[in-house]
Amino acid sequence: MIKFIKNFRKDETGAVTVDWVVLTAAVVGLAVAAYSAIETQTANLAGATADTLATQDASPTTIPTTP
């Protein structure tokens, strides 16, 4: 049993796969965080734009003249 544990500890087969899984999970996590930040700010900007456009007069009563 001791020999099995020593061999298991020294064996590196599959270590690269674990590295790739961890790296991929980190990249996906960063992508989700970036998407969340961008989506929130985009929603805020869309709301502010809608509020601004709602206060605008679509048919002005005077025609601007250039001096």
C-alpha cells in the first residue's frame, strides 16, 4: 500500500488536463464578470437615454434661424 501511495504521488499523468480545466474555468469566470458589468451599465445608459428622449419636444413650435 505504501508503494502505491508513493507511485500515485509521483505520477503526473493528467496534470496538464487539470491545468487546462482550471484555466478554462478562470477565463469563463472572468467573462461572466465582464458581461455582468457591461450589461448593468448598458441597461443604466439605455434608461437614461429613454428618460432624456421622453422629455424632448418632437415638434418644435419655432424654426431656428441663423443670424
